[in-house]
Amino acid sequence: MSDPTSAPSGADVRSAAHALTVALERHLQAVETRTGEADPRVSAAFGELRDAFLDYEDVLYDVYDEVVPFEIVEDDELDDDEDDEDDEADELEDDEDEEDYVDIDEVEDSPGRLDRK
């Protein structure tokens, strides 16, 4: 933003959009030339991209009362999502296991059952 005491303007939104575009390009370049899984240039570019996105998102909302169709997912949210997926998989496995078993009480009470004496 040009002046921290004044309200942001359309020019501030354009500036933030440009900074986001530059951050996207830098991130892509870092990914394309990475030297390994833990390349610090990729991590740095990731952080810059995240910050540029958040700046753009904030100023876009402040000036135009508009939002973007995506959001930053925090690490703890990712962990929660993974836990939820694990729980759902466990429930599906349990349901499948239950289908393999016959409830003996249901069989004994079924109307078509013949009693042997």
C-alpha cells in the first residue's frame, strides 16, 4: 500500500496482484531448478508466494469487498484433514468387515427358517 494511514486503493490492488504474479513466477522457477526435496530456494519461494497471496487477498477485500476462490490451508488443518481421512478409511473397513459376519440372532428369528428337531 502506498500510504499506511490512508485507505487502500485500486492501485494498491494492482500492485499486490503484480507482486503475486512475480511470486508465482519465482516459485515456479525455484521448483523447476530444485536441487532436492529440501531445496531452501523452494521453501523461500513458497513463503514469498504465500505472503504475496495473503497481501493480495487482504487488499482485494479491503478495496472491492471481494474474495478469491481459494484459501491458504494451515499445517494444523492439513493434519486434521489427514486424521479425518484416516478415520473415514477405518470406518469403511469396519463396515466391510461387518458385512462378512452374520448375526446369529437375525438368522434364528428369520421367518423362512426351518427348525430342526
